[in-house]
Amino acid sequence: MNNKQAALARKQLERRLEPLRQMTLLAPPRGWIRAIRESLGMTARQLAARIDVVPSRIVAIEKAEVTGGITVRSLRQAAAGMNCAFVYAFVPLEPLDDIVRERAMQKARKHISRLDHTMRLENQAVLKSDLDAEQQRTVDLTLSGSLRGLWDNDGDRRV
């Protein structure tokens, strides 16, 4: 995917994510499965029959949901048995473009810091304004090219 396509994909994804980012959705203390099941007046035995498992499996599924040990497959299965849609999403805390730009800034800062240190050791200190301009140029260059190396650890690949 080229950079323009990636930017367009981020923009489209951002439109879909924005409503989710504004939601505050806290899971019920005993989990969604149990909360929905009980709200429907459905017993564990009845849900088990609807998804073709033994009743003890429902108890295990509900416990696993609360502890975080449940599988996506089990969540889908339970949702279907209660006539619910299972929704699974990663919701970035900030807009995707902001996350990408901030990462580019972090990498550029680190790169410029190493450069500045080396120049000072060689008694060739550079003005802060020149360092800032180089940092911005590095960020712009990074964002205009492939983002593949953006998330590499700093020791793996330079900006």
C-alpha cells in the first residue's frame, strides 16, 4: 500500500472509529454474557441448549469472560445464542494520523538528539533553530514515504 492509499485508509477508518471513541462503555461486573442472558430471562441451561453445549460450559464461558480468558469464538457463539450481534473493535485513543505523527516525532527527536550529540563531540554544535528545522524535515520525510519502519525499535532502523 503506498503512502497516499495508507493515508486514505486511515481517514476512512477514522470516520468509522470516531463515534466509538466518544462512547464510554463499561462491561457489567459479571460480564456481558451473563448480564444479557439474565436480562432476557434465559437460564444457563437454556442458553446451553441454544448453542449446543452442556450447561456447565455456559458457567465456564461466563467466568472466562470476566477474567479475560474467553475466546472470540466463544463470544460469537454466546451472542448468537442470545440473538445478539458480537461487536469487536480496537478503538485508538487518539486519531490515527495523530498517533502516526507523534511516532514520527519521537523517532525524529531521537535521531536529531544523536546527531546533535555527535556534532557537539566534534565541536561542531548546531543552532537549536537548525536542529528544529531538521527535525521537522525528518518528520515530513518520514510521513511522505513508507511507514513500514516507523514502528521498528530505534536500534533496528534509522528514520
